[in-house]
Amino acid sequence: MNTDTITFQVAPHNQTNISDIGRARPAVKKILASQRRKKFKADLSFPWYRRLVDRLKNDSQFFRTTVQLAFALLCVWIGIEFYFFMQWGMTVGTEPYTQRPPGVEGFLPISALMGLMHWIYSGTLNTIHPAGSVILIGFIASSVIMKKSFCSWMCPIGTLSESLWMLGQKLFKRNINIWRWLDYPLRSLKYLLLFFFVYAIAAMSVNDLEIFINSPYNKVADIKMYLFFAEITPFALWAIIALMLFSIVIKNFWCRYLCPYGALLGLAGMLSPFRITRIKESCIDCELCTKACPSNITVHTVKQVWSDECTSCLRCVEECPVKETLVLRTKQKSATIAPWVFGTLVVGIFIAITGLGMLTGRWVNSVSKNEYLHRFQKLDSPIYNHAQGSVPEYGPND
């Protein structure tokens, strides 16, 4: 091999795309050895903690996986705390009391959206599910500043979805990439769902929002959510299994086609100043960036990635074999943002907003231990139903 050049072989596809059949593969390229971007390799002479820090700083996917795992474990911990809270409530207080974890409100998107809309209209944050609204504000703010990064860095559903399609690659050696004529209308479904929820909630008056927020049903919405999964119906179970099976063969099936949260954060992310930027002059057109993108963005054809589907996972940046050719910037010719700096900001912004909520008393709700115990005993009452989107009338003593 010539010491001044490196023969570059295009990697094989790991997706099946019927529209790509018959398309000629890119020619074999040669690049200067000095231009070759070296993959991270740990220095074994360092102590383990130094190697860990070094890898977190220089391997963006290891850093991202670490953040994903940390947030997944946080969700597991919240789930365990909520399980013991439920055991206390369902046994009418005979089991030891465990305080309800406010973080569980992150899994109440409709209540959080109503709380956010009520805050916008009235200027006050509700006391029933304040943490849910703060968490949603954190999601949106991090997306406006750092693109749709929550989905690929912190979201537990996003982490599960990514794990499933990676499992599909190991099992079948590839994933299915469906036809564009079908992909586009399917992607619109999440925006239709988002429009439905936002339109319905935005049309409500402050008084209507307060009636729902303070309703007996909303006060136990997290309890109802738990019971939905604990006592899941066969139909719901098979629906979840079907979504998981689709996610094994199609990358991010739920996130790409059905998640209204993803649609909201994708639109918010369009306002972000950060962009994946391709330096055309040094690009060798290997298309590895496009092949690495789980959102099927044709990165190799653009100067900057400006897409609502981009989750800033930085897989494309990690795969680029040429130095300073695919980078993260705010403008076409601005300074390059190191991936570890970007990841730290993604996590830092979310923690800062949720931490501010905690410090200002907008985190723990106003439902007392005695009130919860009272409501646990009446969960079968009609006032705790939410049939067909309506909330049953309730009185001051309900």
C-alpha cells in the first residue's frame, strides 16, 4: 500500500431498500493518509478511570450510550419507587409507605401538555402534575437549542427502539427500509396525532383546562397508567408486541411513524442553531454517513442537515472517514463543536430546567398522602373513568 494514500472500500449496505436495487455502488476511493480520521482506540497504559474519561470524550457513540443507559436506569428507579407506592395504595396502607416519585409524570404526556397550555394561558403552573409540565418544558427547550436530541440521547422509548433495530441487524444482517412513496404518508401520521392533541387542547379555555387538571381522574392519571400495564388487555398486549416486532425489522418504527412527542420535538428542533455540516471540498462521496443514519437522511448530498427527522445521534459524524469533513457547527463556516461538548449540553440543559423546577417548588404535587389513600379506595368509582375523552362531572368533595 502506498504510504501517502489509503484505499477506501465502501461498506456494504445493512438495509434492504427496494428503490436501491440496480443502483451502481460508488467507486473505490483513495484518500491521503494524513486526511484519514482515526477511530478511537484506548491507551492501555492509562488507568481504567482515565481510559473511561478518554473514551467518553473521544467516542461519541460510547458517550451517547452511557447517557442512554443512565436515563434508562433512572426510569427503572422511578418505576420501582412507583411500584412500592402502588403497593401501599392498593393494600389500603397496610404495606410500608413509599412517597410517590414526581418523575413518573414524565409518562403522562397529555396531562403535561394540558399543564403547559394552562401555564401559557394563565401564567401559573398547576399543582396537580407540575413535574410533568416542567419535564415537557425541558424536552422542548433542549430541542430548540440542541435539535431533536432528546429522542436519541435520553428518551427510554428511543433507547428501546434503537436496541430493537440493532437486534434486527444482528439477527437478519440488515433492516428493511420501506419505499419512499409509503414512507412519507406513514411519517405524516405522527404529525396528524400531534395536531389532533394540540388543536383539541388549545381550543380549551383556561376554565376547561382547570376543570380537567383538578378532576379526580387527572389526580390519579399515573395510577390509572400503572394499572393499564399491570392489568393489560390481550389487545393492548398484542399491539405492543406488534410494534416491537415492526421495530426489529424497521429502524425506529414507533419513533418515525407514530410518536407525537417526536413530531413536536422535531418541529422544535428546526429552530436549533446546530447543524450536521458536510465540507464538500474534502468529502469523498463514500456515503457512509447516509448508510449510518437511522433516520434515512441522505447526509452525503447536503451541505447541512436541516431535517425534522435528525435526532443528532452523531452516528454519521462518527462514521465519516475523513478529518473535519462531517462536523457539528452552528453555521457553515463557524467553529466545530466537539461531540462530547454537544452531548454534555444536551444533558445539562435538561437537568438545569428540571433542577430549577425542583428548587422553585414546582416539582412535588399538592395531593396529600391521605388524599391518595382515600382515592385508592374509590378507583372503581365512575368519577375516575375517562371514557371517550370526557371527564365525568365532579363536586367539591370528590
